[in-house]
Amino acid sequence: MSVTRHAIILLTGGAVAGIVIGFLIGWFSNNPEPAAAAPLPTADPTVSKILMDEINSDKIEEYLQYLSSEPHIAGRDVDEVKLVNYIKDLWNDFGFDVEVHPYDVLLSYPNQEDSNLISILLENGTEIEKSTPFEKVLDETQESDKVVNPFVAYSATGDVTGNLVYVNYARVEDFIRLTRDLGVDPSGHVCISRYGRIFRGSKASLAQEYGCKGLIIYSDPIDYTVSWVNPYPDSWFLPGTGAQRGNLQSYKGDPLTPQYPALDTAWRMWENETSLPKIPVTPIGYDDAVKYLEKMGGDDAPEDWIGGLSITYKLGPGFEGDLNNTGQIKMHITTKNEIATTHNIFGYIKGTVEPDRYVLIGNHRDAWVFGAVDPSIGTSAMLEMSRSVGNAVKKGWKPRRTIIFCSWGAEEYGYLGTTEWVEEFQKLLSSRSVAYLNIDISVNGNYSLTMDALPNMNGLVYESTKLIPNPDQDEVAEGRTTLYDTWANRMPKEAANADSVPEIGTLGAGSDFTPFVQITGISAVDVGYTWDPALDIRSYPVYHSVYETFELVRKYIDPGFRINKAVAQLMTEIARRLIDDPILPFNCVDYGEKLKEDQEVFKSAYAQLFSENGIDLTRFDDAIEDFGIAAKQLHARIDAPLDTSDALLLRSINDQLMYLDRAFIDMNGIGERINFRHVIYAPSLHNTYASSAFPGLSDSLFDIEADPDQQGRWREVERQYSILLYHIGSAASTLRDVYPIRGHSNLNL
């Protein structure tokens, strides 16, 4: 069936016609819910074994080989037709009802006939030391005429020339140090930055803010290689010809339709009205970067700015020697933006008791090139999860709540597919979604599990990992038989405590969980298996390059696909609990304890400063203590004997558990960032990857002592402090019993 405009409906096996995914609204109205049985059924523990036993590493390998066989960038036929049909057909075969939702969004591509180039421009107009427009083919698995040359999406187009200035990682602290302490003004120059530490779009925004005419970003070998191993194809480390693609937009979602879905009826901004970068930006490999960095003049870079190239790192501006005052760096950038169609695919099975409660499991489909790690290894795990779920249903499992598997389009451009869908159905999702489970880069190393989650899901994660067999046989030989055992041993929350639980990070941004958490306040978890932190690398080395191939995964990252099987089993068990447990497995006491931990970190950094400016932090203490009391009271009611035949009682308790993170959503956004609304956990202002606790308040305090407008800045701190206290209090009120309603006072009216 061809893909048509907005809601393409592909139903299997005589499923109800006329469905419109308002999500499942039309379906539910045509199919009345059956009367709930009394007593309500409890979760069937045998289902867990059925699901676990079905997951097969050979199937995971089969899916990954197909998904990564060709480059599949968003908006082009391989991703939007071939892979859409592949996943759609699999889900039909597995017994799911399937829908496809297209959105017309602004994407960005390089000109393959006139590639982005860097060169040194001499006074006589001659260009020397031109960069390589493509990544060198190092093995036959990367040969394809569909490879898109290195670029960063949404870069401005054009030619700029100027002296070169080295800005380290292009963080705000780097620009502050460069201008205040090192005496170099980057304004009017072309800047060159290392990849890593912060999101590339934040680098571009800061470069523009500090007056740079253009920005070159390269992957320094100190961040993406080790000296004792040859790079790809002899290992998984980045060769000098590798360049990292990516997007530059900090807003997230379709740039032309902020806050609203990119439908046929959408009103669209003009590109010059958006916050997209106004300067040219491009990535290069370190083989090219050294040609420019080794010729730079100016003072030596600080010791902590020195990378892994065998050169003396200089700050600039400009070159030294014969090129001093005779040569400038030239950027020739031909990247263009265009509106294209991307597709989300949904496979779902209706719940038998609570069909209007959705457990969503998803990953994006698009990749910059072959994408064997990002995202296809996660999609292969998700597809095997869905096959296992479909098999269990065929064997008689009747899931309590509705299961929705999601394959998202255009995530690499800033979560476009997810954001547009969440924007379209945010009212529905806010009222009906239990949780979202994200399985993006499920395996990018073979050292340890790593998890990020909102804190109410921590206990569920710990319990589930203790049920999954350890895929590392060397660890099993040491007596660590479960996934939890190795995780706790290698990633402990408290390094000095032998009995420490593993560390679970909090969610900021970086993948498709972002709009669920930040727009609607839906609880979420993100999974991965990662590399040894002792390697001190910034990401898995060939990230977003042409070298991210199936063979890379098969040979170096997950031979035998045992790790990805374990990750699929883990996420299936987490999903099963959310789908079938009569009382949702969320723990609000854990949330309160995490709030307290984060508050202590905050106070250690800012308590003295607050005191000096007359702001009383005891109200912060009171708010978090009150939240903790409310959480304990709720769980005391849950732990008491419950009448499980009382469907209304179970629904009311589950609603309190499910809606907790909704109470932390500020519809005004954090600062000017309307699509980041979670006042407890969101990205920091200058890094849209990293999660920051109390982001509005933390952002208002950044570098505050250097601001000449002290009164204005502290007024904003007071405003953000008030907003934070309000939301913590609001969240506490949602956890209390139905009556009486208690607020900031306890007056008898």
C-alpha cells in the first residue's frame, strides 16, 4: 500500500475499519471495553519466561544486517519507503495492528555535486590544503552510492574567509576563558573546535554569539582513539578520515512549526524567522584538521586544551610563518534545507483490562549513513522484543494495558518525528500514557549496562536487571550471574561502598524520550550498554561516520549479539511490568530521595551565594521534605492490603503514580525554551545533551558573579526559585489522598 497524507491506516486480520489514531480514539469508540471482571487479574509471572525465552540473538543479527545494509538518511527513499515497509510488514506478521503517520518537516542535505570544503586561501586567490569532501572507503562494507558526504544539518550556506581561532570544545566556559583570560577575541574570525563535551548545536550557537564568521568542528584523536590500537577497520576506533555528521538545532522538533505538528494544515515560519544557525558550520576528520592547526600562530593553547595531534596547539588568530598575513581559512558550505516527508510507524496490541492506558516502546529509524549502532542496533532489539510480545499473545497472553511499539522518523535532525507526533497528540498522551521506553543505541560498547530514567522508575529497573542472565561469560565465571551484578560492580553509585546499587542517570535530552519527558511529563527510561570509561573517549569512536557498519558491530562491539539479546530481554521485562502489574511499578519515594540528593549538590554549590544575597533556602528544604512525606503516605496506602476487585481504587492510585511527572511540567517552558518544560530535569542551557537538576534555577545562576546587572540577574534567580518551589509543591499535592486538599497553609475555612 502506498503511503498517503496524514493518517495512513494499515490494519491487519480484519481489525476494525475507520480507526483514526487520535491514539485509538476511533477504535475504542467502535469497540466498547468489556466489563471489568471482579476480582481483577494479577500479573501472570509465567509470561515473563515466555517472553524471555523467545528472544533470539540470531534474529537480532538478521534484523541489524538488513537495517544497516544501505545508508538511510531521513527524508530519502531507503528510510521512508524501504525500511517503513520492512518494519510495517514485520509487525503485521507478528500480529500487531499497524499505522504510519507522515509529517512534512524541514530537513537538510549537502550538495553532493558541490561538496562542503575547507581550504587555505592565499592572497593571489589560490586555494591550498583543501579538505577531503568525502570519507575514504576503508573496507568493502561501506561502499554505496547512497552515502551522503560529511555535513551538519541546518548549517548556513555560503563562503566565508577569515583568520583561524582555536576554541577548544567551544563551550561557554571556553569562550569566556579565551576572551577574558587569554586575550583572544574570536569575533570576525573562523573558529575551529574539537567535538565532544557538549552538543554540536550548542557549539554553533555560542560561536555565533561570540561573533565567529564560521565554525569548523573536528574529532580530535585524544577523544576518539587510543594510541596503542590501530583505528578502523582494524578496531572500532576512529580513523583520521572519519567525520561526525549531526544536526545543529537546539530547539528540537520541526524548525518551521514550533509547538505545533507539521501537518498539511500547519502555518509555517520562514527560515529566517527561526533560531537556526546564521553561520556556516562543517565537520572534518583529524587528518584534515591537522593541516590547519599545525600552521596556526598566536600563543600556545593552555595545557588542558591540548589534543592528541602531534603538533603544538596554538590559539591564533591566523597562521604563522610564510602564511602569516598572506593566507586565510576559507569555508565553502553548500548545505541546503528543504521540506521533506518523514514517517512514524506504530504497531500496537490493545489491552484487555485498561485499553486506554498506553505503554510505549520506541526507537528512531533514520541514520546519517549505515547507522549500525545509531540507531539500528536498538531497532533490531526492539523488533525482537515485538516478535516476542506477538508470540506471547498468540500463545494466550492477554496484556492488561495497550502496547505500542514506535519507529520514529527523522530523529537525527532533532527528534522531528517524535516531537511532531507528541505535539499533535499531547492532550491524549498526557491523559493516557503510562511510560515511554527508549531503545536507541542499545549497545555501543561491551563493558557495562548504563541506564537513564526519571527517578520513579529506578526501582523497576533494578528489579528487572536482577532477572536477566549476564551476557558476559567472564563475569559469570567470577560469580556475577545477572545483568545487575556486572552493572553494580562496574558502575556503582557509591564507589567506596561494596553493596552500592548501580548508578542511574537522569534524563535530559539526546533521543526520542525527550518530547515525552519535556513536553508532556511522561515517565521514561533510556537503555544502553557502554564502553569502559577508563578509555576516556567522548562517544563510541565512529559515531555518525561512514564507518558505523554491520561488520563493526559484529566484529568489535557485540560478537554473537549476546549483549543486545540481554538488553532486549531487560526492556521486555520492564515493559511487561508496566503492561501487566495491577499497581504500576513506580516508586515516588525514590523520586523524593533523588530530589533530596540533587538539592544537596545544588546547596553545596550555591548556598553561600544565596545567603549573601538574602535568599532563604529553608523553603527549598521544606518543599522537598513535604514532597517526601506525601510520597511515603501514598506508598503506605499502596503497601496496605488493597481490594484488588475495586477497579476504581486501582485506577485512582495508578493515576497518582502515572501523573507525577506531569506536575513538574511548566507550560511556559524553561526560560525561553518552550519545548523544554520539566522544571526538575532538563538539559542545561548550553548543552542540550546533559541533564541538569533544577534547570531553570541553575541556568539563572550561570556565571552570575561576572554579570554587571546584578539586580536584574538576582531578580531572575528569585523568579526561577519561586517557579521551582511552586512545582514541587504541586507535585506533592498530586500524591496525597483525594481529600482534604492541602496547600501551603492548613487553614480551617
